[in-house]
Amino acid sequence: MNIMKHTGIITLVLTIMAVSSCSTYYSYMTTGIRRDLSADRTVWTQADSAYLAGDRSDSPFFFKTDSLWETGPAAEPFSMDFHDETMTMNAYASRHLENIGGNRMQAADKDMERNPLLSPEESASREFRWFYTIYTYKAVYRQIADLPVPLSEYMDRKEQEILFRETASPAGWNGVEMYCILDDLNSMFAKWYVHCTFKVSYDIIYALAGQPARRQMESFKDESLKKILSDDNDISPESLCRMLDKHFNTDDFGRLYRENKDFADSGYSEKESVLYDFGISLISETRLPGKLVSTNASAFNEGYPQWKIDGYRLLYGDLTLEASSRTANIWAFAVTFLVLAATLYLIRRYTVRR
């Protein structure tokens, strides 16, 4: 299967087909930690012409901007590379945070209320060490949970790491070999997604069906699941019932769906909401006082560490951002110098007197 085909399928399936009312929010966020551990946070994004002209009815931000946020068009728009897209950042939202912890953002779209990118576990700390003060920033973005089908049914941990995390190619592999393994992994991922939609719909209709219909569904699943997973089409309760009617030459399942349409569609929408976790693509940048001394970031902007965060990375597990810096305590050097000078003076004076 062509790798470009599957790359398109993944993007289309997760951001358009499965959640057609949801668009991807591309955002660039900087968090500047001050010496008192308060912080200044600014989020840039791409806004349409109406928003830039002053129409705030359709916000381009993935979170709600209340009165604590200052918003407006960027003075100088700039391009930001999100790896899969290059976007023009032309609008900003900025606010001061007295405490970096506990600042959960409110989702702009109710369908994304559970998105883990809205509520990282953030902390900033300061440690005094006489000559230096160490500042540490940490943020933990939790793994996407409650998946209809465990990803482990299709990929082992190493395969998940290769596809979803920032990892180097296996030692000794060239580009052609990486192309082949990514092609296979993308195919597995597409099958996993279709299986998720099938399972959600299957469980809903199975719960509504009587015993004879359940036996038919079980035999259909055994016979048809492999083919369904190869078609790259998401399966809603309605489309599943059409398949079942066609397979068994009946209209019983279509009628069952129509009689329970609101219940079935509502249940599918609730289970499907996990797919909105793919609706935000964020580059987070942290700016700490003094000189950066350690970080687990792999990208930097003028010396400031950056991390890419999105739903794909959170499929693999929790994503932890860490960075530490240090500032020199000039007064400590001065005090130490004066104490040493005084000590040497007293020693010399005592020696001369003797």
C-alpha cells in the first residue's frame, strides 16, 4: 500500500471523516517563567480575515479566552512549522499566571472538553544553592485513555514509538527501509482506527438486538471483519446496519436502527469523542530565568526548548516536558568574597602580631 495514501487516510479519517465538525487547531505557545515563579503565557494561532478585522464570534483558539486574556492580531505574523503543516501565526492570546499549576484551559469546542492538551499537570519550582538558583519547569500531558480497541492489538511498543514519538531510525536502517516500515505501520494504524469505529457501532447495535439477531451479528463479525478493516471506511451504526441487511438479505437491522436512531447516534457520538483528542496540534516553548542547563526537548528556538504535542504522541503514553536553568546569585559571590577577604585580613593581622 502506498505510504502517501495512508498518511492522507490517517489525517482525513481523524480530523474530517470521523469528526467532520471538528477542525485541527494549530497553536504555538510560549511560557515565560519569572523569578517569583509566576508566568507569562502567550498562544499564537492562525486566524481568518474576519477575526483579524475585529469579528470575535468565531475564535481561532482551542480554548476560551475570557477577560483574563488579552487577544488581538499579531504585530508581525510569522510562519511556524508543525511538521505536517506550515501555518501563519497571525493572532495571539496572552495572560499572566500567578501560579503555573492548576491553570486548566476551557475548551472552545464542547466536543474537545476531555482533550488532554487542555489540562497538563504543570509545575515550576526554585531551589536555592548559594552561588546559583535552579529553576525547573515540568509539564505532564496524560496518555489518551478509553480507546475502543487497544492499540497494542495492532502494534507493539517499539512500533508505536517509531510511529508516534520523536525517535531516531533503528541503527543501520536507510531511507528505503524506513519507508517500508512506516508504510506497514500506517496500514496497521488505519486498520486500528476502522476497528475502533466498528467496535463502537457493533456494541451499540448488539445491545439493541434480540438473541437471533445477535447470533447473526456474531457470525457476520467472524466472516467480515477482516474485509471491513481493509476498506479504510469508518463504520457508523447506520452503515453497519446496512452491511448487516445486505449480508443477510433482510431489512431487520435497518428498521432496528431507525427505531433507535437517537439512542444509537448519541451513543456513537459519545464513544467517538475520543477522536477529538486529535484536534489540537501544539508546539510548546518554555523560557526560564538564566541559562538553560538541562532539558528533554529535542528542538530549540534561540536557545529556548520546544516540544511538539498532539494526540498521536499521546497514544503512546504520557508525554513529560522538563527543563531546568540556573541564575547566578551575584550577592552570594560578593558576600563570599567579603568573608574570604575579611578572613584573610584577620589571619594576616594575627600572623604579623605574632
